[in-house]
Amino acid sequence: MGQSYSTSFAATENPISESGTWVNGLTDGHVWSDVKTTGGNAVGLQLYDATDNDSTALRTGTWAADQYVRCTAFVNGPASAGLPELEIRLRSTLSAHVCTGYEVLWSVPGSYNCQVQRWDGLDDHHELAGFACPAIDDGDILEAAIVGGVIKAWRNGVLLGTAPEDLTYSSGNPGIGFFSTAVDQAENDKFGWKDFYAQERSASAVVRISSAVSFENTANSGTAEIAIPADAELCVVSFGGYIASPATPFSGGALTLESTAMTAIAGADGDAGNQMVGLWWVPVPAGWRNANGTLAWNWLGTSNSQYSYRFMYGFYKNVHATTPVRDGHGAQGFPYTTPTLDAEPGDFVVAAADHYRSGATTATWTNATAVSTLLGGSGVTSMSWAEGTLNGADTLVCTWSATNDGGICALVLIPAAGGQIARPVSDVSVGNWTASSGTDRYAMVDEETASDTDYITSGAAPANDECVLALGALSTPVAGTVTLRVRAKYV
């Protein structure tokens, strides 16, 4: 998943430094304002002077272009002045008299909601989007992400909106910021961030290893021979069809591969209307690979489809061995929008949308990219197969060029377990422990390769001498082993 950084702002610093890993708006940019840390919070030092002198702090180093940031809001009572803003910076740069990149801001009192802005230098801002958002409360979790040219914002896990694509900046770093029109630092000290977590967004390890193959059939039950690749680990099948009466020709049926039942995602049995679309999956054991397999279906409806059933299928590898699917949902009818899907960084989304009758010439996806789109003709529905990644809980949308009934289904695949590592990123409480150099204890024990050149030491003859260090955040793991490694020496 790439590099990440997490801090709970344990040190008291003005401006924020954390061993020289932040640059600041005034100290380094000479124009804007610095960020300080105090009492476990980061707050801004801006005093309004009729300019956009936002307090700004960016992470140093080189970051991938696709980024995600999560922060917890600190709000100490109502701000009585200043229209306070909490800001997350994405793909941003800061140098003398120049600050570029993207900003997502939340209005603390909710007076102007949430906005996405682009910074273009000295004092040149462009609003890219605005979203409705309630006032921010102490402890709210605020998130922002940029993937490609698309920026999204969340509050407490709820997607607030997606900004139109903007490709002005292709590189830069994550960070934080604040703004208000207050002229009293006491007002600025009433709002800030309690913590900061930034992570590079990297491509999923999941790979499709076959084309999205299609075939048609009109019978309520039947079989088809399909080629299973030598390195296949998971098979995904979608289907669609139409019948005016009865309304649920597919409901309650079964789909198998090599006589093994495939799992239908929620909403895939088509029990909500005449136009049906489904998505099914099954792990592929080694004994099935590099050979033909029998795909069999047996729908329990009383009549055959008036339109041919459209089947599409694909095979995937690098999926989690024991828990390949995190989530899956489907919805029937227009517009073609999935329910909210649960996803973590690195997950891979597979989706299918079916369109009743002919007339549609294109299918455009939001949050996914079409892999194969097959247009219907006389007696055949249209179907589009798509793949993508999500920045967290979100939906997929398929828009056909002609409006008609249909449905959409999607599932979230978990990549193979490669292991996650969290290293110390900040001091929480240090007790009587001392650093071999400097003041940050965590910086003495955060190296990727163990080294005794720097270390921390307890107090003399310790009986209950505790040092608490914060670890970098991890994405929500599937079931497995968690190992804590500690190197220590008695002297």
C-alpha cells in the first residue's frame, strides 16, 4: 500500500517539526502561517490580515500522487469569531512564496459546509466543489483522498461528495491547515486536529487473468464449458435477462462451477423486479486449473426469459486465500447505483450492469472502468463489466446512453495477505525513558532494519517504568496473526 505516516501530536512544538519531517507556511513559505502542537492537538497560528494566510504544514519526503488523509477534529466549545476552517492538504507543495496543490476544508460551525479548493501559487485559489456538511463536533473523523484527478471528502464515514476531475497537479505531499478571520490567538486555539494519518494509495494486487468472456442462452437451466486459467484463484460470473411475467424468473435458483455452488452477492437473485442482473463468485482450487470447467445454472422461475440470458465471467488471482470477498451488493432498476460498498485500501472492485432492450450505445462508470461492454440487439439485453478501486465506503454508478430498466451488482475483493507493518510514529508518554540522542523516543526505534546505533533506555532499576509509543495506522485486517516484535537488552 505504499508509505504511511501517523501522529497524535504528542510533542509541544512551535512550529510543528517532529524531527524535521514537516514544512510550515511561514517558516518555509514566508507568506502563510505556521502550525503549532500543544496539549496533544495541532492548531493554527493565523491572525487574519485580510489575506489568505492559512496555517499550513506539509509532510516532507517524496509521496505517491494518489493519497488518503484521515484526521480527528478538535473543537473546544463554539468558536465565537473567525469562520474557522479545518483543512486537509493533498498533493501539495510549499516553498518561498509558492504553495500549490489541493485543499479539502470543513467549516467548523457549518456555515459554508465542505469545499474542495485548488491552490495555484501565492494568493490564487479556485473552488472545485462544495458539499453540504453539518457543523463539525469534537471527535468527528474527517477524511479526504485524491486518486488520479478525483478528490473525495468524508465526515464520520459518510461520503460528502466527489469533486470534478482536476489534473492540474500530478505530484506533491499530504498535510494539514487551518484558517479563520479571528485576530485573537485564543480563538484559533479552540479548533484543530487531534491526530493525522496519511497513506499512499497504490494499485490493488488483485489481477484479472482472463478476458471478460460472454455467452448467451435462453433456457432456465443449462450448462456451458469454460476454460479455467492455470493461475486462476477466483471465478466471478455475472448474468442478466428480462421477462415481463412472472416477475422473478431467476429468484431462488443456483449457479455452480464444477458442481460447486457459487455465492451470490446481496441483491443478485433478482427478486425486486422483472429486469434481472446477478453477480456470483467461487474460489478456484488447484485441481480445476488449466482445464475446462462446467458452469451450470438452474433458475426456478416458471418461464424462460423473453430476452436471452447474457452471461459474462472472469478469473482473478492474488486474492486473499481464505477471505477473498469483503463486501457485495446489488440493486435493480434505474438509476444504476449500488448500495454503499465497504472497501479498504488495496481492495479491488468487480461490477456488472445490465440494460433492458436495445438503444443504449455506451455505458459510463463512476468509480470504476469498463472492461467490456456488450450492446444488445433484438432479443438480447446489454451488459457492461467494470473494475476499479474505492477510497473507502462508496458506491458505483453505471450510466447508459439510453434510459431504461436494468440493474447493477458489485463485489469487493480482498488482496492476498502480504502482511502489514506498523512502526513507531510518535511518543504518547515516555515515563523515565530517555533517547540516545535528541528528544523523540519513537525516532530511536522506528528503523526498518534493526540497529543498535540509536535506542531508548529506562530509568535506573525500573520496577514499573512505562514508555508508550504510537504505531502507524493499518487498514482493517482480515482474520490472521498479529505479531509484536521488541528488541531489548539488559545493562
